Amino acid sequence: MDFVQDNMNLLLHLLPPSLYNPLFTFCTTALGLARAVQTHLTPLILRLISQPDITTLIVLTVVIFVSLKILDMAYRAVMFWINLVFKLAFYVVIAAVGIWVYNRGVDGFAEDVQKLAEFWGGEYEKYSGEVRRFQQEEQAKATAKGYGYKEEKRRLW
């Protein structure tokens, strides 16, 4: 506080009064608060220095809290980009369908969708038939080797 009061006379000559008065008020208030905080926190700081177990717990708590905050920030950043990509893809698909309908007309669009549905329905039937045939072959092999699929005889006691 003495440093500020000693050098305020120099600032009085260098600064205009409209800037000097608020600056002087701010400096004296800030230094007064710092001195009050120092007076009240000194016993707490001395206790923490003399008892390292409490200090360790406080530091551990602060580290965990800060790391969770950083993890939360990273999670929100990743979720922002994922949502952005999905929204962008959705709007691109909507625009592509709109351009498709605009170019082909509603009747042409309906015809194209019907042809696509027939084509992919045929592909699904082809591959599901292959899967069923494969399952039947595996069942026949297992039955031929005697690994199951036989009816058990009932035992009467």
C-alpha cells in the first residue's frame, strides 16, 4: 500500500484527473482487498503446509475435477462434429431426392423407386436363398455324421 501511495503523486502529474481518480480508487480498493484476503488465508495456508495429508486430498480433488471438465469438453466437441456430419448427410440426401424428383418428375421418380425396389428385392431373395441352402447343407452334413437332429427314443422306467 505504501508503494502505491508513494508513487501516486507521480501519476497525478502524468495522468488527467478523469483517469487518475478511478485508477486511484481501483488500486487502493484492490490492494486493501488483497491485504484482507492475505490476512484471512494465511492461517489456512500454514495449516495446509503443516498437514500434507489434507493438501494431498485437496490437490487430488482438484486434479480429478479438472480432468473431468476436460473430458466433458472433449466429449461435447466430438458430439458436435458427429451431429454436424449426420445433419449434413441428412440435408444432402434431402437435396439429392429433391433434384431427382425435379429432373425426372413425380411419375418418373415413382417408376425409378419401383424399379429399385424390385431390383433390391430380387437381390435379397437370391442371397437369402443361398443362406437357406447353406443351412440345409450344414444340417445334412451334421445328420450324416451323427451329431444331432435325431429323435431320441423314450425310455420307460
